[in-house]
Amino acid sequence: MLGLTEPGVETWLSPARNPKRKLRHTWELIRVAAGESGLVGINTALPNSIVAEAIAAGRVSELGGYASIRREVKYGKNSRIDILLERDGAPPCYVEVKNVHLRRQANLAEFPDSITARGTKHLRELAAVAEAGGRAVMFYLAQRADCESFALAGDIDPDYAAAFEAARKSGVEAVCYDCHLDQREIRAARRLPILMPD
């Protein structure tokens, strides 16, 4: 949660609906600057739904033209793909979604904000899909509207950055979208360019 832990900032919580849940509330939003563009979405349970909704509505041109959208489909080695897109006459498209909220420099969204062995595993499994002839897409969803581009935080997790580079060489595609956020909704908005390391 780098950059999002300043004491006293305005936050939004929702009550947990499951009485057995360890925490009584879910952290939804935080305001890091004045205005709607200063909101950041925190809830990591939302990005899959936000992306699936955007694909279904035709707002993600890179993933258009598929007849069906399924979620949490088993694949790989004991994993589930976030979104599986299918249509007749084309290989299935496996879409892994990652929530992005880190911003350490002006206008730059970054992922990850901590070491993510699970994320590295997902990249390797997407690479295996691409190498077998399927379509594999790594979808980064920046739940914020104050960035103009996206990059990997390789200094935070060098293993993830190396797995990303290997996955790209295997044919895994990568896209990043930011979000429109207000107190009523969060929706995918603009595609952000991905800055690749030299």
C-alpha cells in the first residue's frame, strides 16, 4: 500500500456482509488529492468485475469480438484464470487481471507494490498458454485517474519483472487501463501506454 497510508486522509469503507469474516469492513476508496481525480480504488475484489464489464460493453477494443465471457475458469497448474474469452474459429483468450494502485512518480502507475510470487506464477502460466497456441493477456487495471502511463516496479520485485519479460517473449500481450472513479462507481476508462524497460 505504498503511498496510500498517510494518517488522516479521507477513506471509504463498506461493512463486511459475511459475519465469519475476520475484518468487519472492506477498504474501498482513498482520496490522495483534491477532486475526483484524487480518488484511488483499493478493493482488490473489484478489478475482475470492472474489466469483465468493460469487455462486455465493448470498451476494451483489444478484447472485442468474443461471444462468451467466463470467469474463474480452472487452467494451468492448480490455477484459475480471471477471465476466459471464447468465440468460434479462434483460440480461447486467457485474461489475467491485476489491480494497480501504486504511484511513486507523477503520472506513472506501477505494479507490483510488493513482492508477488503468485503474480510471477500467473505470468509463467500465461506464457505456457501462449506457447501452446492460445491467446494470453495480462491486464493491469489502474484504479486511479491521475496517471498517463504504466510501468513495472522492477526494483520492488525483480523476479516479477523478469517473468514479465519472459512472458512477453513467449507471446503474452499486456494492456493497462485506468479508471473513472467517483463515490458511486468505478469503471475502466482509458488505455495507458506501457513503458518497457530498456
